[in-house]
Amino acid sequence: AIFVSVSGMSTTGLSTIVVKDVFTVFGQTVLAFILQFGGVGLIMFISTFWLVTRRKIGFRERNMIMTDQNQIGRQGIVAFIRNVLIMIFSIEIIGFIIMVIILSVNHSDVFTFKEMLFQSFFLTISMFTNAGFDISPGADSLFMYSNDYAFQTLAMSLMVLGAIGFWPLAEFKQWFQAKIKKQKYEFSIFSKILISMHLGLWIVSAVIVYIVEFNGFLANPDVGFIQGVYHSLFMSLTTRNAGFATMSMNDMSSTTQVFFSVLMFIGSSPNSAGGGIRTTTFLVTLLGFIAFARGKDQVVIKNKSVKHEAIYRSMLVMIGAGALILIGLFIMTYSEAGKWFGVKEIFFELASAFGTTGLSLGITSS
């Protein structure tokens, strides 16, 4: 109970039990609310309570929200929270409705209408919060949807929107309002970086996975071209913190498994439902190494200079996170010596746990 609760609160998805078989419907509902709470975040959840109860949000509370959401000022912080919450619940409601339609059209032979509603309720929250928990009949994540491209497209859309960051979500709402009023709206540099970094890393990762597995898993005659493309897209996205799977991780080559471990380590955008060291940390650290190696003392992104403090913090986060995983690897290879799983399986599990991803090579239940 403690393990699943912690995994749910941190939207990780690793589980020592099969949620569908062990938990009652009430327990699954409680877990869904834990996922929602963990995905939105403590400060955001408290802010929701303040807004609903119409409590005055004072200077101290604004400071809390500003720090938690990496905002650069207190002005407009309440409007920011309101816009984010409206976007979160709007996306989840729309996702829920579309998923019910997809299940009723493509899987009416598997679920009753009541089961479709509950599956859609649970999975919509789990996908948007990038939690990775599922209550599928086969207890094998999303394997049953490996040929359902409409379902996979919806799932990937929810995962992207949940991991792209709350800041871009708030600006998407403002952009939509400006479009309705036929006004011009310009996204902030920060949102542009988050969106381009998240989507760019996803597409590049999918191409790498397809190339590496072209003569491996994708060479299987049962896997067609479209299914191979969807496997590459889905698995390269889900390893960035969602934790769902449309195929077994063990079917991939060791090269791809190590690459997935790196993706889990990097994670998703800051101020999102995902985890990892964050895409911006990875970007700033990489640009910092390149700049310092070329003898430059400034890191520039889109004609904007990055503060040295931000570069040093990013490097410290990457080094500290890497050290944490290595220490965990040292401890677990010692404590688990003699068991059937080796260093690769343990490293994958640690990267998955640190990045709050939830994927596994099959050793979690052990």
C-alpha cells in the first residue's frame, strides 16, 4: 500500500502488485485521485482550494506559487493558476469523452459501457499526469491497444500535454482567447523553448529507436510499417515519463533499453506532471559544456544570455542525479547479488524510478 501510494503520488507507475487484480473499484478510484493530486502538485492543489473557497491570496501565498512554478514575478500569478487549472480539467474532460467514443467503437466486445466510463476516467487522469498506471483486463499496460492507432494517438496527445509544462498550457489558453477575438498573440521565449525541446527530443528519439530496431524487433514480419512507426513514436514518448507500453520492453535490444534509460533520466519539461532532470536542465547543461569547451564564457539561447548561476545549477542537478543513480546501482547490485536479474535490469529500474517513469524489464514485483 505504501509503495503504490508513493508511486502514485510521484506519478511514477512502478507497482509491486497488479492494480486491476488486487485493488477494488474503490481502491482504484482512490488511486486515480492520488494520481491527479500528484500530477497537479501540492502548491497547485492548495491554490485550487484557495480559488474555490474564494480565499484572498496574499503576498506569502503568491511567493509560494511563484517559487513552485518558476515564475519571474508575482504579478498575474492568480490568473496564471486559474488558466492552468482550466486547461488541465478541460483537456482531461475532452480526453475522457473521446476515449469513451473510441472504446465504444473499437472495444465494445471487451468492455460494458459502465466499464468504458471507468476505464476512460482512470486512464485519462493517468495519461495526462504521465503516471503509467493502468487497469487493463490483461494487466499488461496498453498491449491490447497496439493496433488501435486512434487510441494511441489520443494517449500520446494526453501524455504530451501533461508533460509539456504548465506555463505553455496557460499561454495556449491566452492564445486561443486571442484567436477568438481575432487578436495577435506571441508565445513567450520560455514556452517556445519548452515546446520545441519536448517535441524535438521526441521526434529525434523516435527516429533513433526506429533505426536501431529496424533489423531487430521491427524486422518481425508481424510488425507492419505503420505499427512500427507507432511503436517507435509511442515508446520514445512514454519513456520520457509516462510509463505506458504497447509492447514488452524485453523485446527491444539492449542498445534501445540503454537509450530508454537515458530518456527516462532526462524526463519532461519543468513545471509539468512528468519527472526526470527536465529537458531545460539537459539543454542548458549541454550548451554549457559546448560553450566552455569552445572557450566561451556565455551560453546563448535565442539571442538571450543564460545566467552563469543557471548553468552551474543545471550541471549540479545532472551530476547529482547521475551520482544518485550510481549509488543506488552500487547498493542494489550488492543487495540483490545472486538473483536472476543483472546490472542492466537494475539500472533500467533505477532510471525508471528516478525519472518517475514506471517502465520495467520485469523485476519490480520481485
